[in-house]
Amino acid sequence: MRDDSARRIRWYPVAVIAVLVAVLAAGTVANLRRNPQPQLVADGIPGRPLPAASTLTAASPLSASSDLVRYALADLDALTLPNGATLAGWDGPWRYVWPRDASFVAAAYCSVGRYAEAAGVLGFLDQVRPSAGRWAARYSAEDGKVIEDGREDQLDGSGWVPWATWFCGRDLSRYWPMVKQSADQIVAELGPDGLPAASPDYWERPENEVTLGTVAPLLTGLRAGIAIARTLGHRTELDSWQNALDRLSKATDTAFGPEYPRTPARAVSALEPGLGRSRIGGGADAIVTVLGPPFAPERAEVRTAIERTHGVLTLPNGGVTPGEQWRADGVAWTPQTALFALSAAARGDRETATDLLRWIDDHRTPSGAIPEKVNRDLQPAGEAPLGWTSAIVVLTVAALDRPLPTP
């Protein structure tokens, strides 16, 4: 009889590869069906005027006129209503005020010396601040009422608002009750392990465990609150908040370090002697940028984590996805891409910051607005403009011009 075993052995790897390719193709098709290509909701704000070039910062990594910043400021102006309410976006479900986005807008205005506009934004936040408890996810721009749409309150607002207030550094006594309420809420939320309870964060979804998206802003907010308390001479709060900051800092490093993923790592791997330990699980998250400048003092361990995370989350289209646990649809999000640009600029990595700003600039809409997303076809998608991204871009260019203050 003829022995066909050699022939079968030769063809076996080919068959296995063919099956694997078919499985991967089927999975890709199924994923594309679940996550279709997002399109642009609408392009730009009708009739929004452009500010004069003289209102821009002196230095620009893009061009002498810095159209990117010029359009970003124009969109922030159009999104900010006369009562100080800053819309996250112009259309539909974006036409509300998120404390997170508004805080960045206030800081962006202050970074270019537009303190009156920043005071309007902070003033609106002061009007809607909770008397106790967490900040709501979003508020009505017209009357400041909490939007009852089933979204849980979000603790990260208690960090972002004090940071923006400190960053601007004006009328601190006026905003002291808002800062005190926010920082006191952080203290009240810390458990025996030094970490806060679970809360939705910028991913806008319910969470079963604490995330870095909550912890990182709280660290920043406590440092900012301490600086404000010291300036105003509030000794009681200063001692209480410093103790909370020490506890939260230690707990964060213990639970999240050294990679600082989205959620505390599930396990610890043993490495070669002298190489320390590596944590497994948790998934990279773009919010790791908030653990470093301009939100926190520089640390070598955090810088390594930021650079590693940037590499992990960068997509083939050149932008950044929010995290490893985010849906795998190949769509880049401009706020997270801009956060890495801001982080790089604040840490002195001008090349990375400039490259990312150019990427954002290259993917603006025909009206010049910065979109929320860039899809797999390299087309702008989602809401345009998105106020959060516009604010981060302005801060990034300011950071390239001069060092931004870090609490």
C-alpha cells in the first residue's frame, strides 16, 4: 500500500491556516456588523465667527496662524452660552454641560489669558454644584437642572472642578464653597483601603469597581484643593485633605502601579530577580496621562506607563482608542489622542505632541471643527466640534509655548 502520511503532514499546516483565516474573517465581519463605521453627526456650528489671529498664543507647532487653535477657540466660544454654560457639543445628546468638559474649557480659556470667559464657565459650575454628594453626569445648559436620563452621578467631577479652579487662580474665595464641597466629597468616598467607591467616569458607563478614570482626577483635585486651602488659610481642610491625598496616592500606587491600567490588576507575575513585579490585567487606559504633568508632578514610573500605554492604544489610523477594554472597532477618539498630546507637551516631548496635533489637524471636518472620532476610513465621525477635544488642543499648544502650572 502507498504511504500518504508525508503528503498529509505537508497539507496539514495549510489546512489549519485556512481554517484560522476563515475564523478570523468571520469574526471580523461579525465585529464590523456589531460596530458599523460611525459617520459625522453634523459639521460645525452654524454661523460661528473666527477669532482674530492676535488672540492666539505666540508659538504654534503647526503654522504661523495656527488655524487649529484658531478654530478650536472659535468653537469653544460658540459652545459657551452667555450664562457660562459650556455645551459638550452643538447637537442633540451633546447639548448639555458635563462638569468634566466644562472644567477643561475653563482651564483652556485661562491658558490663553481669557479669564472673563473662564469666570463665566466656573460661575455656571458654581451655580449648579451639589450641596452634598457627587456631581451629576450632566446639567441643562438653560436652567442648570440635573438631566435625569438614568446616568449615575460621576465622582470624577469632584476632581476636575477644583483643578480648573486652581489652574485659573482667580477669585478663589468666590469658588471656595464649590472647591470645599468637591474635596470633602473625595474624602468621604475613600474606603478603608484608601480608594473610592466605584463610579462611572469618562467612559460614561456603569462600573462595578473603581477605575483609574476616577482615581486620577481625584488625585489632581485633592492637590489643587490643598493648594487653594493653603492660599486662603483654611488650615482644617488643609490637614484633612493632605491626609486623604496621602492615603489615596499610596492606595493608587499599590492597586494600579506600575503599569496603571484602567482597573486594578488581577494578578502579579514574578520576573527575574532584580526586575521587580509586573501586574497582569486591568487593560491600558488613556486616562493614565492624568497621573503626570500638567495634572501631577513628573514621576519616572508614570512616564514609562504613559509612553507604554500610548503605544498600546495607538490604532493603525494613527489616533488613539480610549482603552484596551473599549470596543475593538478601529475608531480613534480625539479627546484621548489630544490627552496624549497634552501629556507629551507638558513633559517636554515636543515631537510627540506636535505629531499628534498634526494628526488632529489633518482630520478636521470641512468646516474646520475637530470631530469626536476618526473612523477606519480616516473620515471625521461623531459630533463636531467636541468641546473637550478643542479645550485639550488649546491647552496643548499653550504647553508647547510655556510650562503649564501643575498642582
